[in-house]
Amino acid sequence: GDEFFQHGRSRKEIVDDFHTFLKQVYGNVVRGWRSALDKDGNGRISWVEFCTAAREMGFSGGQSWNPRDIRELWCVLDRDGSGFLTL
């Protein structure tokens, strides 16, 4: 089953909200990745790049989110624990 975080949001809900945000702002996830997340175009982003991009995009996760969600989103997306995300 899907793991739930302390405040009751599932991994799927967190990722779905982020994808929805990227689609609303950039038209699709890939365009959001290229335009906002991977600004240097090297095909991967670090935790620092991710946090910077989230702040610049105005992504806070919406009204129901709290600050832990950004960290939890990162942990979900960084499936291999490498410290980098790739598209």
C-alpha cells in the first residue's frame, strides 16, 4: 500500500499535487522540469536546486500543505537516495 506521512498525506497525493502544479503553471511536467527545475540543463537537480526552484515558482503545495511537504516530496522523488532527481 501507499505510505502515509505524519500528517495523513500519501506519497501519491504529494506527487500528484506537484505534477498538477507544474501542469497548471507550465502546461506539462516536462516543460516545468526544463523551465523551472533543471535550469542548467544537465538533466538532474540537487536538493538545493529543488528548494530554490520551488521557492522561485511559488510552489508551497497549496493551502493544505505545510513546510514538511517540500521535504517529503523530495524524499518521494529521490527514490534511489542519490541526492539528485532526473527526469
